Amino acid sequence: MTNRNHYYLSIADLARARGSDPALSWSGAGPGDFAAALQEALRSRTLFEHWCAKQPDPDAVDPSLGATDGQAQVQARVADLHVEVDVLTVLPMSLLRQRLNWLIGAAWQLRDVRPG
């Protein structure tokens, strides 16, 4: 059985955090919207399938890159002048990083990882 992990992230300027591809990028208004978008990106293949369709040879994309966690949970809140995000998932950091980069680019920072 795969272990669940808490990934603790920080986003300095969520209002300006966007991925490089507008078709995949998050376009919400605040921490709650971002948490919902990231949770959906971890629970479903929708964002992955949009990205995959944009690749030169979608059939050549490794299907394991589209892994999901139907029980993933994401919470985000404003703390001081940044947004703190808590992600609970069985997905590895490589897939969490992939989804974060599609949604908000490099605007996030991993603060800690702990068993869930």
C-alpha cells in the first residue's frame, strides 16, 4: 500500500502565480479557488489530458504521468503575506510538481514533507 504524505507549500504571490500555458494555467481569485483547482488536478485526469493533447505525439506520453489520487486533499490559506498550502496525497512529489507547474508555474516553494 502506498503511503500518504503531507506536502507543505508556500506561494509568495498567488495573485500573479500562473503557469506558462494559459490553457492549463490556474485563473482563480484566491486560496480557496487554488486549493479546489489543485485538488481537482490531483483527483482527475482532466488537466493531464489537456496537457497530453498538446504534445507532438500524445500516444507516446507515458500514461503513468496521468496517475491520480481520488482521495487527495488540498487546503490553502493566507498567512502573513503569502499563501500556505497543505496537500495530502499518495502521489509522488514528481507528479505534484508537474500539476503545480502547469497551474502556477514556479511560483511555489516546498517547505516540508511529512507522513500523512
